[in-house]
Amino acid sequence: METVRRAAHDRGVPCAVQGVGAMFQVVFTPDGSPTRQYRDLLTADGGRYDAFRHELLKRGVHTNAYAMACWFVPAVPSLR
């Protein structure tokens, strides 16, 4: 989570990364503030999330396609 936060901050991209442990969410909010309720998600930039997800996929990182869903970090190492 901290790596995504830092990368967004360093590039001036408003982004909220929130969660607990291995479950978290990346939301591109207008001012980078965390979401607190479902209505907060209505102002999220879905197009920016789609572009972000596409760039991650090009690098072999698969994330949830639905911008409002949580990500889960697997406990099992990659078999590559």
C-alpha cells in the first residue's frame, strides 16, 4: 500500500490507498482523500483506474477489474 501511495504522491496523482493487512483498495479520488462511505466512490475517477490497471497488467500484475473492489495480496509465492 505504501508503495502505491508514494508513487502517486511523487507524480502528483490524487489517490487514496486504504485497507488492512493484505486487503486494500486503490481509489483515484479528486483530492486524494480516503473514501468513508459508498457515496464517496461516486466521485472516483474510473478512467484513471482503468489506465492504471492496464499499465499494471502490461507489467504482469493482475488487479481487480472493478475499480471499487478491494485487492488481495496472495500468501502463496509466485510459481514462476
